[in-house]
Amino acid sequence: MKKNNKVRCSFVLPLTHALEEIPHLIQVLIGPRQVGKTTGIWQILNTMKESRYHYASADGDLPQHSSWILEQWTHALNKCVNCLLVIDEIQKVENWSETVKKLWDDQKIKKNSNIKLIVLGSSSLGLQKGLSESLTGRYYLHRAYHWSYIQSKEAFKLTFDDFLLYGGYPGSYPLIKNKLHWLNYLKESIIAPVIGKDILQISRVKSPALFKQCFDLVCSYPAQEISYTKLLGQLQDKGNTDLIKYYLELLEGAYLVKQLFKFSNKKILSKSSSPKILPLCPALYSTTLDASMDESEKGRCFELMIGAELIKLPGEIYYWREKNFEVDFVYKFAKKIFAIEIKSGRKKNSKGLEEFKKRFINAELIIITPTNYNKIIEGLYLI
């Protein structure tokens, strides 16, 4: 499958503008593994003269000492006083956040250079931990996401049905002609490193096997509301719902799933509701089905796909349900509320939307189908 290298990663333009408009802040790029973060950075660097930037990666079998960052900073200074320094896989450097803080603060105090800095890495949890510990107030956050259908179609010519089965990780697309190869790649080269390296090596998890079982379980409930108690009951271990909540928070931090809570004008009621589980791309759900879906499962996957697009918007995403009335997604931004129903061929009525409108009279009602979804998502971005 031939790739179109002209397709830009979605964060490239915002990050380029941020380098120009807010250079006094460290630019931090986080997101899932294998979605093109490094590729996007090189799309930026390739527009610049080599003397204006210095790229370095801390990737290797052993962690780098913190002095390695100082070496890269010095290399950048030797090129020019306002050089752009990019450090990839920075979470693999010992005490990286403290070292970056010192260099960054010294530059601001001494005013003898104007290094611009981008940091990124494959472990989002590792990056977030360092940011929260040392760099508060010093950075601007950019998010990379799993690939959308439009990106996948433009770059790899994926069909809509193929995206529902395989979508999200562009590195896996050349393997979709052989389903077994694709499944092995997803499980061993993406999911296993995220769970093994990005979560279990950083966070305290008493039972790694139970945690992995929890991940497999929640990915099998795409865009479905399910209680913590029910999830706990399906795991082969004794515990409590706090354990499930903790596991889901870790999976969210690693950009594997997202919990959506019930829409309410009262935040406390919203957070106390059962979550709607959203695997963040079709591929994560597809692996639980061995990349084989019937029409009902494709409908679920389309709803998942829309949810994954909605979370990229600047507002907040919820679901809503009261008795037999349900709305798939509720999008809230500023003072606007949108009630969104997903229709993919499965028989569904719109009584949930009508009931929601009665209770929230200022809400706008939207029905999304496979033929109109891209236009509607684009419209929501412009609000």
C-alpha cells in the first residue's frame, strides 16, 4: 500500500504557529504511540535550514544521563542563539524534566540565548508525569491523535469499510492485506509496548495480568455505557470499583480509551454516573474481534469512530440517558450544547433527541450518518 507523503499530520500547523507566536513556552507534543509524532516534527524541520535546528533522539536500550540534554542544548547553541531544539523520546532521559527546567529558566534569567524547544516521546504517561512534577507554567501542550478516516483515505487510500476494521495506526496499514500479520503487529508492536512500557513500568499495578484483562474487556464495549461494578464482575479477580476506576484512568493517560460521563448541569452527578467506554480508534475494538465484524458491530464501530473525532474538539463530550431515552453524544462548548445521534443503518429512533430538547431547550440537535459526518465535524470545529 503506497503512502502519500504530502499528507500532513494534524498538529503540524498549530505547532508551527505556536513556535512563532509563543516561543517563550516549551512546546510539548503528546499522544498515542505510532501515530506520526516524529514524522510530523520532520515535516516542520524539513521546511527550515539545517543551521536553524538541532534534532536529537534519546532512544536506545539504556536510559540517557541527564547530562545528555545539556550536550544537545550546547549543540543547538553552537548552531545559532535562537536555534530550534527538538528532543525526541525525552522520557528516556533520567531526571529530564528537572534538567529542562534549569536550562530553560537560566536562559530566561541570563538572556544570553533564545533557544526554542520542542519535546516529545512515545510514552505519554512518562511525559505527563515529568510535566506535572517540574515544568508547570512553562509549556504549551499539543496533542497528536489516532488517524482519522479522511487522513487514512488521503494518505493510504483506505476505504471506509477498511477504516472501520483497521483504522487509527498508520504504520499498520501496509499489513491489512494479511489479517494475521496486521493483528500480530497491533498486539505485539503497539498494544504490548504501551501496556508494558508506558503504563506498567511507570505506574503501580499489583496484577499486570488483571490489568491487561481489563483493557481487553473495555475495548470490547465500544461506545457503550457500562458500570464499574459490571466490569469488576467480569474480571477474574476479587477487588473493588476503585481498582477499575484506577485502571481506566491509566488507560486514558496512555491514549487507549476515553471515559464519557452522563451529561448533567451538576458536575457531581455527571462524575458519579456509569461511564460510556470509548476505545480511541477502530483498530483497538477490531483486535477484540480478530478483525472481523458483522453489520451490528460495524455500527458500533462507526459510533466509536465519531466519538473519537468529537474528543478532538475543544469542548467537553458526554452521553445522556434518562430511563428509556438516550442520546449518543452531547458536545458542550462555551454556552452551546449539541445533542448528537449516530445513525449507521441500525434501526434507531430519535425520541432521545426529542426528550433531551424538552429538558435542555437551548440544545441543538444533530444526526450524524456515514454520508454527512465529515461536514458536521468540520462545522463543529468552526463554532
